Amino acid sequence: MSSIAGQRFRVLPPQRPAGRNRPRTTREQLLTIGLFVIPGAIIYTLFLIWPIFQAGYFSLFKWNGLGVPTDFRGLENYVQAFNHDVFQQAITHSLIITVLSLVVQLPLALILSVTIGRKLPGRMIFRSIFFLPYVFSEVITAIIWGFVYHQNGMFNTIFGTIIPGYEPITWLADRNLALYAVFAVITWKYFGLHMILYMASLQQVSSEIEEAARIDGASEWQVLRFITFPMMAPTIRLTIYLSVLGSLNQFVLIWVLTAGGPANATHVLATYMYRFGIKSFNLGYGSAIAVIIFAVCLIFSVGYQRTIMHRDYAGAVE
Amino acid sequence: MNARKWLMLTLLIALLSVSAAAAQENVVVRWWHIVTTPAEFPVHMEQVANDFMAANPNVTIEITSLENEAFKERLATVMQAGDPPDLFQSWGGGVLWNYASAGLLRDITPELTADGGAWQNSFSAQAALNLFKYEDGYYGAPWNFGAVGFWYNTELFEQAGITELPATWDEFLGVVQQLKDAGITPIALGQKDKWPGHFWWVYLAIRTGGQATFEAAYTRQGSFADAPFVQAGELLNQLIALEPFQEGFLGQTYGDEAAAVGNGTAAMELMGQWAPGVQRGNSTSGEGIGDKLAWFPFPAVEGGLGTPSDVLGGGDGIAVGVNAPDAAIDFLKYFTSAEVQATHVEVMGTLPTVAEAEAGVTDPLMQTILGFRNNASYYQSYYDQFLPPAVAQAVLDAVDGLFNGVLTPEEAAQSIEDVASMEL
Amino acid sequence: MSAMATSAVRAPARVNKQAITRELILRRIFQYTILSALAFLIIGPITVAVLGGLKTTGEIFAEPFGLPAVARWENYGGILVSELFWRQLGNSLLIVGGTTLGTVFFSSLLAFVFARLDFPGRDLLFNYFTLGLLFPLTVAFLPVFIQVRNLGLIDNHLGIILPLVAFGIPGSTLILRGFFRAIPAELEDASYIDGCGTLGFFWYVLLPLARPALGAIVVLQTIVSWNEYFLPLLILTDDSKWPLPLGIMQFQGQYGTDWGRVMAFVSILMIPAVLFYIFTQKYIVTGLTGGELKG
């Protein structure tokens, strides 16, 4: 069976024309469609789509959020954002987190999945432990990690014990280090999710083909490189997609951990929006940032599905 | 839960709201406060409300007690939706004025000035009361106001051979150097939270520029890029250059700061009247440094336009929402009355805002602060409360830039001015 | 052919196997070392929270990773005996129950339409429903709040449940649609021949077959609604209506925070999450992957 997650973003596969033997009239069908779609559509539109449109409208005003927005300023909020050095930094930081997720977090998850994937005794235990952080809330995760990174916290205590002459590292106070420290927490919380996805995908890789290659003298690495990984490709492409969108929308974890500091060194798109839009009572400006985030996600999403994930319905692998 | 239960629930909710509307005579006052910890404090708040309700049986006070940050987020959201609570925590100043100008607050001037201004005149801290004044109206009242100053460890000062408390900024820098030479961390600071650090720059600006400079900048006659604000940054940089703070202070919270002083690992902190309680709570022993703790005011800056009796301070008040019933104002009057404020002093160690309740302040350090507050030649509340939110955030960021060494004093002042020119 | 192949490689294979065994032991040692180190990195921070719950605030600041001098079980005990805690647990369960049921209900209807029915504009409508995937709640919460208020749902659990359902619909509809599509058309034809209407096919054939996917949606929505912090904070005034995550606020003050109790509270909050995870991880895996992940 094809993976559902993989299917989520797949263009419709060729389908049998529906309803060859279906005993029903168009009117009945219309009634069903109406009955099934309208309730969900109302809730979805009221609580999701409409607020998004409102954000788009607010973004054209200078508005402190009190009363009705009247001070129309067109696209000035957008211009202001792109000219603000902190916003430029926030974009850079979001990109860094995205790239790191792709080159560190995903490979880590991939390696772990093939390590404990199918045959390692005790894999259940490791799988469970690695996935555990995913079920904790981001607020809880950030509160705990604040003390893990603390001056006298877990890391400094452990390194202090095993390394002679160790000077405590100020993880979150160092402008050059803080973003990476934050990224480590993101990895801690989310790599398990990707690992689980890979493990499931691995179940569908035929071990007979791998075995045959081994018998033909292929090294373990060659087996992985030329057989296992290509067969996992649809899932890998999916995790790339999820990982990029997740990275671009990081908020609660970073906000509670560093609030964008020190000296703006860990601001990303969403924390910037919160800090300079909502906390500063510039709701119009904040809405403009929200629209920018939305646009970036949309562009990436459409582009990625058109170019990369596009392959997944051609049926090359699965 | 199945659909039927859902229906029942919806019906139940509908019924409940109908019955609430039917019982008309009762007045409900919604009150949001942020006194959440230690546990006996919110209990005291409830007690005060219960006493009032016992005397006024038709009034029901609905209390919501929220954590500080959560409170700010919630309040901002309900304000933006135009639905303020009847009574809520306020620090006065720019945020309150924002609400007042948007018509979200109720003017309590008639009640304040009734009976020949009896209520208004009961306040010994008139400067604090004025933080709740916008144009010609009053929109709230203070009940706990103090001053920021240096809390220091007398034993560590002695150990460093410091015999005289610094009266000027230069002397202060000398004291810091002396402590450093003695191998003592001179100052604790939790700069991750940003507001503890902003006290330093603001106090220096009060000393260099005085009331006139700030008011000129605030009313747009002057600018936040004017020389005294730049000089404040330069003076602060002199201190930062000495590296007087505990290791890792840029990533630590105010909680760490209080712990450092409370455990006796740092010699002092620049903080408000609440500092001793937090030091105790965050110290390993739970006792803080006991009677080794002492207080001195912020030193003078030679050649500055301010005087040493100009005070940076702040505290708590209660503001009144626009839809508040009269009973809400009655309760506020009761809450700030001398006899009730005396109970605040007793239970929570507050610094009362009415003269008659001041007798209850027995702690000598608190008496010092009270005198300092009442004799202020100019009382400035914290910029991060006083200024409108966008400017306040700009101040916090600018000062943070100085501590991190990424902004020059000129750039810091200019970055505040950039936002102020748009917002003020 | 297979016999030939086997005999051809038998001898070298055996040699190989022996070599692998020695190599295997070394490799296993290496693997377990790395895996254990990583597992420690996961467990370590969790221990910080659990131990922190046994300490005073002062001890936490002085030595977050150490053992407490005296274990303060009262931090945990005090929370567990407080009436508010249990009421908030009830609220959390109400929110979780309403959100998951609502999401399952609406998204299964939608997914059915998008997977099994054909009508003009279907793809366009489907794209409309997936648009929400790109817009996280944290970016939209102010307009969402205004909307909730306009509908008079402030201080009402529905004011939290309905937005959470709305934000849950896009992902859940996608997952379910995939499952519904995978069910062969022959089954559908057969059910119609047996006299089932559209509703009958949906109710008696599709839903039971999609049980793993429904389970997964329940699990994922449970995690999301159990952890939701911002929305309840904005919408519920009355603390007797709060869900558990807001309970952390009881221990955070304007000037000081009782970290011992916060840590105890955080640890208690983790317990249901962990238990829930242990009992439902099968569904999480199925839902995310559609694959059968064997133990």
C-alpha cells in the first residue's frame, strides 16, 4: 500500500470514473455533497479563511488594534518591513533553521531509522524514546530547555564533570551560539517525527532486493545509497516539505526560550511578527508580516509540489 | 460525546445565559489582577473582595488572576476587541493613556473629586496618581508604588574594603572596580528579560537630562536622540566595559539575577522595591542574605541636568474599564482606602499610596524607599510602562543592544527616536 | 534456479557470515553506544523537569541538574490535591473530546466527498480546504479571537473547540481522503448492488475500513488540543474553565516564579501525554504513514 502521508500531497492518480453502477440522480448527489460539505465549510471559513482575509485587510493600515482601522497606508507596512534590518536578520535566521533542518535533522533521522529500522534488538525502546518529545507541548519543552542550557544546567554540569578545566558555556547568551542552541531544541523535539516516517517507509523497502545486492558484493553503504534510499525517496521528499514549512513557522519554542534575543540574534519570521506587531501594538504591521509568512509558505508549497513532489505520482518508485 | 449530548450542552449554555440575564438587580464587577504568587497574596485579594461583597450584597466581584505576561497578552486582545474588564491591573502611563484616548476607560474624576476631593487628597503619592491621569480625566488609582535603587550586600562591600557608598557615577564605577579587584561579581543582571537592564539606561538618562529633556522628547519638542540620551548610553558603556556582571547574564532571567544576590554570589542589583522578596524566594536557603541586605539610591551624574532626588519608580494600580458599573469604582475606592491599604502592607509588604497606611511600613529599608518616593523632585515611571508600547519596546531593544555591544550610544538613542517620531 | 543460486553462493556466504558475526558485534556495540547517548539526550531534559519538581526555586537556579537536598514531594502533592487541578483536567478533557470529535466528524464527511464523488469544481474546492495547511494558528490568533468574540463565544469552551476544529480540518481531510481513495471501487460497486445508498456505503463500508486513519486523527488532534495554550488564554476569562496548560500561571508572579511548582506541574502534565503516547503510538504511526510499522 502506498503511504498515506505520501499521498497527502500527491496530485490525483488516475481514477476510475466514479459511479458507473451508482443508482442515483444528480439531485441526490448534489444533496449529499451539500449536506457533507457545507457544515465543515462553514466552520472552516468562519474560523480560518475569514481571519486570514482580515489579516490581509489590516495589513494595509497603520493600526494599533484599538477601534476600527482608519489610517490607510497602502503597502507601506510591507516596504517598512523589508527595510528593517531586524526583519532581514529574521529572514536569514529562518533560512538558517530551514537549511540546518534539511542538512542535519533529516539526515540524523534517516541514519537512525536505518540503524534501528528493521533488525536491531531493542528497537522498540529506542523508537519510543526518540519519538517521545514530539508529544510534549512547545511551552513545556522550552521551559525545560531553559534550565538544560542554564549556566549551572545539564550540559555545563556534565561537561564540567568530564572535561578538566571546563569553562561553562553561556549557550543562550552568546549571539553566535544562541541560534544553533535553539535549533538543537527544535531538533530534539521534531527529529523523532521524521524518524518514524522513515521507519514506516523502510518497512516497504523489499529486503530481498537489498539481500541480493549484498550477495552480489555490494557494501552496506552501496546498498543504502543505491537501493534503500532511492526506494524511500517519496517519504524523503515529503519530510523535506514538512520540515521546510515547520521551520518557517517556528514560534512558541523560540519565543519562550529566547524571545528573539540576545540582541535579535534568534528572531525568526514568526517571533519578529509577534514582537514588532503584537507586542508593540502595531497590528497593521504585524498583519503585513503574517501575510509575508503566508506568501513565502504558499510559494514554496506550490513550487515544491509542481517541481519535486510532482514525481511522486508518476509512479516511478512505489 | 455524541451529538445529543452536544445539543444538551448547547441548550444548557443557552439556558444559563438566559437565567443570568434575568437576575437583573445584581451587579457583576469583573476584576483582573496579577497577584498570583506566593499563594497567600491572591488569597488576600479574594478576602478583600469578599469583605466588600459582604457589605454590598448586591455586588458580585468576579476575580481573574493572571500571570504578568499572560495578563498583558490577554488585556491587549480584549482591548483590541473593545471589551475591557471592569477593573484591571495597570501601571499607569502610556499604555493606560492609549486605552483612555481610544475611549476604552471610564473617567473616575467625579468620584475622585467628590466631597471636596477627599479621595484624591488621600493619596500621598500624587505623582503615582498622576500616572492614571490622561488629559483632564483620571482613569484609575495606584495602591502600591515604590522606587528603583541599589540593593547591595553589606558583607561583600566590606570585604572589598568599600567604606563609603558612591554618591556620583564616577564613584560608583570605582566601587565596581574595587569589588572586581576583590574577586567579587559586582552586579547581577538578568538581561534575557530586557526590562532589568533598561533601568540602568533610563536612570542614567534621568540624571543626565532631568525632567525637562524627557518631557521635551515625549512631547516632541525635543528628541530621544538629544545629547543627554546619547550620554546615558556612553556612561552605561563605561560600566559595561568593566565587565561587572555575572557570567552569562545576557541569557539569564531576572530570576537568575535575584538568585545571584540572594545567594550572595553577586554584590548588588539595580531593582525595585520587590527585590528582597524575590531574592529570598530564589535563594538556595530560601532566606536570601538576611540583614546583610541594604539599599542606596542611584548616584548623581556630574554636570547632568537631573538631581539626585529625581526618582525612577513604578508599581501597581487599578484601571477602570469603560463599561464598569458604579460598584466597580466603589470597590476601587475601598481597595485604595487607608484601612484596606494597611492590610495590603501587612500581608503583601506593599508600599502604600495613602499617608495613613504608611505607618504600617515597619521595615527600615522600605521606610527609606517610601521617603525617597514621597520626596521625589521628579517621579518618572519605568519607560517600558510609561511610553506607548512600540516606543517602550524600542527602548528595551536599544538598551539590550548596548549591553550586547551591537549598538553605539548614538545608534541606540537614534533607534528609539526613529520609533518615537512615528508613534508620539 | 533458486537452488542453483543458493548452492553457487553457499560457500562464500558462510565465510561471509562468520566475518559478519565478529563485525556485527563490534557494529552493535558502536550502534548501542551512539543510540544510548542519544537516548540520554532525550531523557536527560525530562529528568531535569521531574527532579526540578522536587526542589525549591533556589535549588533549581543553583543546580538545575542535581538531586534535591530534601525531596519536596509537597510540590507534586499540593497540585494533585487541589480542586482546581482536577477541574482543569476535566476542562482539558472536554476541549480534547470536542475538538477530536468535531474534527473527525467534519473532515470525514469532506474527505468522502473529495475522494469518492465527482462533480465540477471539486479540485478547486479541495484546494480551498487545503489552503489552511499553510496558515498556523499562532499567526492568525488575533483575527480568530475577534471572530470568536463576534460570535459571542467568549468564556465558552466552544470558542476554543471550533477554531481548533477549523485548523484541524485541512490536515485531517487530506489524511482521510487518501485512505478513502485507497479503498477499491469494486467494494463501492458491490455495496450499491447490495442496495446501499451513498450514506450506507459511507457509514458501513468506508468508515470501518478507515479506522486506522480515524484513530490517527484522534491522536494527532488530541496532542494539539491538549497542548494548546494561546487560544484558551485569550478566550477563557473564568479560571474554573481553564484547561491544564494555563494552570502553570498559578506559580508565575509579576516579579518572581515558583519554579519548583512549575516543574512539578510540567512533569504532571507530561504523564498523561506519555501514557497516551504509549497506548496510541500504533495509531500515530499509522496515521502519519499509512504503513504498518511492526514492533
